[in-house]
Amino acid sequence: MTRTPPHDEAAERAVIGAALLAPHLVADLAGIVQPDDFHRPAHAALWRTLVDLHAAGTSGDPITVTAHLAETGDLGRVGGAPYLHTLINAVPSTANATHYARIVADHARRRDVAALGARLTQLAGCGADTTDVVTTGRALLDAAPTPAWPAPIPLTARHRPRPFPVDALPAWLADMVAAVAEFTQTPTDLAGCIALAALSTAATGRAEIQIRGSWHEPANLFTVVILPPGSRKSAVFAAMIRPLLAAEAALVERTKPVIVEAELAQRVAAKAADRAANAAANATASRDRLLADATAAAMTAEAITVPPLPRLVADDITSEQAASLLAEQGGRLAVLSPEGGIFATLAGRYSGTPNLEVFLKGHAGDMLRVDRRSRPAEHVDRPALTLGLAVQPEVLRDIAAMPGFRGKGLLARILFAVPENTVGRRRIGADPIPDTVADTYANRLRALVLDLADRREPILLPLTPAANERMLEIEREVEPRLAPSGAWAHIVDWGSKYAGAVARIAGLFHLADHDTTPESIGAATLDRAATIGAYYAEHAATAFDDMGADPVVDDARHVLAWIERTGTERFTKRDLFTALSRGRFRKAADLDPVLNLLTGHAYLQPVAAPERRGAGRASSPAWLVHPDVLRPSGTVQPITAGRAS
């Protein structure tokens, strides 16, 4: 009874040492061994730390683990930094890590059996009736704890990104976003991103943020929300964009008299120029004076410009049409659509050749000149283009493969949102949008459009000294993440534009917060913009991850989504194949790599096959589902981030 419980300290050291040497092994090893399986408490604490770091997307190398344990105050309890190096030196080969993990897990099960045996021995030694001892023993065995589920290892080193931070929006905008999301039972991300696109449409080409010296950012954004079919994207777009279309109609009505007057003046001037030209042509005396008069009259007629009908929003448009509209509208235009067809158009659906220049320059504000043989040259000094789209996940993966989209920087300019899909969990009979909320939103957005529409030169919005210091903090926080070993190394093109995107959002908030525009953007406004920026940073990582996703990982997510949607606790391979689309899994064997991946990541646990008796087809393999998969999604903790993560 005083014998040392079964354990193998050398195997425990080898498991942890291998994980320190090769942190990528944690995902596989965590499916075999749990922290409580380690006999030595220090080893259990170390293994729990390694699993937690891996789940958070952080490499569990010795330096990172040492720093983490020092920060939590646990470094001394596990033996200090020298003991970590002792563990590394104790590893014969990381290739045998799985073997050592099974040894540790097996000894843990043996300790459980030994504990049960000790209790039965105590009962037998108390002089109890033999029948009672046997009955109690059977009850103890039936009640014996089954091995606990290990924590599931994420399929990729990221968590589900955070929901849209509605509270960071201007109050009148936040109220509308929340009300639309509630009425349509859609994620707030959809209405929130379209709200930012609506603000951008109102301010496009009318404002610039002066950050520091010659660093200016135009106040226009590219936003793209990724949601599957049936997500009510069109309904949300209609509610959020309707005031822009009403403002556009008001601008048209306001401009019509000006157009009529200009057309009439142009005709009168043209006729006067014709008469002057005829007089000069027929004159025999004073011809030089009459020729000068005719020239002046022709120049006067030429100088009269008939303004075009105002246009704020376009939908399905080619790059050539976008360039023409930008030139016609003074360099200002928004492309807003609940579909992603514009990407196929940019990739050359009609022309056969990708044409991204208009959108690249329209985001940056770089001069645009287009020369065509069949049409007059088009020149836009400072183009300002807004993009607001909602696309399906398949479109996101398609654009990643389109020529030039990543290499030329178009994807780096987009603020992606990948919200949680609410289809299948929507509440029926949700409250409609309150009239006061809808009216306030419509009036404020319409007033912003009309107030800024007549400006020929953009408002310049500098930062206050405090806001400039905050911007410097953001830049300092971002720069290390862009390093080859940094958190944003795989999206360095996107991350390089992060600080500018935060400044643009701050400029839009500044315009939305004030009826009369003060001189400078304050630090509080920049902090709210940084909150939105942190949201987009997490979602960018998810979007770029999905664009380059491993097909097996993508299929595994699809299976997990089915499990969550149906609440399935146990299923057979036949059940799964019957329930899923033949377009994704054409034969049952296609499920094997997916089930192996989910089992290895501890989302599933195979059920022992029943003993086969007699002839007939063998029963279909079965799996149990990890309880965490079936918990409400709200219990999942997002990655913590600083103000400008």
C-alpha cells in the first residue's frame, strides 16, 4: 500500500522536452496525454502551459515558455529555466514523442486502477461480508471515472475572431447597426461593416486625415464581409444603404436646375461664337479685331461646363466604367453590393485581362489617367473610391487565386470581416427597427452627404498632439508584428496598411460625431477607431487563413459546423455521409482524412466496435463528440488583444 504509484518520469521528461524542441507536436500529443496524466506536478503544470500557448497560437519554444512562466509567477515552481534545458537534453529523439506520450497516458490509467484496488483492499480488510465487498467493488468499477476529454486543439492556430465592436461606433450609427442586426437576425458584423462603407461613401473625396508631415490618408475604405448564402445580406444592405440613395436623389434634384441653366448658357454662347466666327470670316475690314472677338466667344462657350447628374453609388461595374464615372463625378464613387461579382469582373470576366489599377489608385488616391482610342482621355487627380461588399466564402477562396489580387496589393487594402453564421439559430418574429432609430440614421447620413457634396477640395483633418502620440503607439505595436517571425508575417502586406486604416476610420468617426467639423481629431476618437482596427486585424488573419486553407481543414470545419448545428453527440460514418452534401464528399472514403484529423485534434473520440456475430455487414464506425463542441458559441473566449492589436 506504500508502493510508489505507477509512473515513468523519464517518459514524462521526454514528452515535454520534445514539445519544447518541436512546438508543432503539441497538437498531436495533446490528443494522447492530458496534464493530469503526469505524475510529477511540475510536469503537469508545464504541459498545461504548453497546451494553452498552442491553443492561443503562440509557439511554445523554451524562451517563450520561460517568459510566460516568469510572468505568471510559476517559473520557480516548475524548477526554473535550467530545468527546461534539462528536459530538452533528456530527449533522445522528437520522432518518438508519440510513443512516450502513450507511456505516460498508460501509467495514468494504471494509477486509476491501482486507486480502485486500494479501496477494495481496504473494504476487504475491514471484515465486511464477502458478498458485500464484491457488490461494492462492482459498483466502484461502474462508477470509476472515465478518462476526461483532452482540450480540443484548434484546427489552425487561431480562435474564432471577436464580434463587431458596435459600441465603438458613433451613437446614432451604433443604434442603427444594433437594430438592423436584431430585426434581420444577422451578425452585427454585417450591418457594422456596411455602416462604415456608408460613412465612407458620404466622405469619399471630401476629407483627408493629416497624420504627420506629408503623410495624408483619404477618408475612404474597402470593406468585405464573408457570409454564406441565405444570410439576409441583401436585406441588411437595403436598410443601411437606402439613405444614401435618397441623398443621391436629393442631389440630383438640386443639380437639375443648374444643369438646365448651364445647357442654356452653353447653347447661347455657342451661337454667339458661331455668329462671331461668321462675322470674322466675312469681314473685309477690321478682320483682326473680329477674329479676336470670335476667339474670345469660342473660349467663353468652351469654358461653360454642364455638370453631370450626381452619382454616389454603383453596383455591378467594370473597371473601365468605374474610371469613367470617377472622371465624371470629380473622382468620387462608391461600389456597394451584397454580392461579390465585382471581383470576377476585375479579374477579367469581360475583358479577359485583369484590370485592378482603378481600384488600387482609387483606394490610395494616386493620380489616374486613362487614354483610349475611341474615347477622350480621362484624368482624375485624386480618385477616391469606396468598396462595400458581402460575399460568399467560396468567392473569398476564388479571389485568392485570381492573378494579381495579392501580388498587386488589392487584398491588402480590404478590411475583411468573417462573422459567425447565424443561419439555423435565428429568432423568429424579431422586433422591427424603431422608427426613431431609422429616422435619425437616415437624417444624419443624408445631412453628411449633402453638407460635403459641394466641396471641391477635401477638408484637412489633422491629429491633436495626444492623438498623434496614440498613433505613434499603434505604429510601435504594429512594427514587430511585421517581422519575419512576427504574428503578422503571413499578412505583412495587409499589416503594413493597418495604421493608415485606423486613421481613416478615425476621420470618418470625427465627421460623424460633429455637425460642425472641429479642426483636429482627438485621441478618444482615435482609440475608438483602434478598437475597430483590432477587430479587423483578427478577422484579416482568419480571412487570409481561409483563402489559403488546407482542403482537409476546410472539410473538417464543415463537419464541425454540422455537429454544432444538429447538436449531435454521437454519430456513425454512415450517418455523417448521409447528412452531408455529395458535392463535398462524393464517397464515404472521402470522410476518412477528415475524421482522422478531428480525432487527432480531440474533437472526436472513436467508439469501440461491438463484437461481430454471425454473417452480415459490419456496423459502421462510430464517434463521440467532444462536449465543448456542443456548448453555446458565446462561451468560446476570443484572443485577447491590446487596444491596437
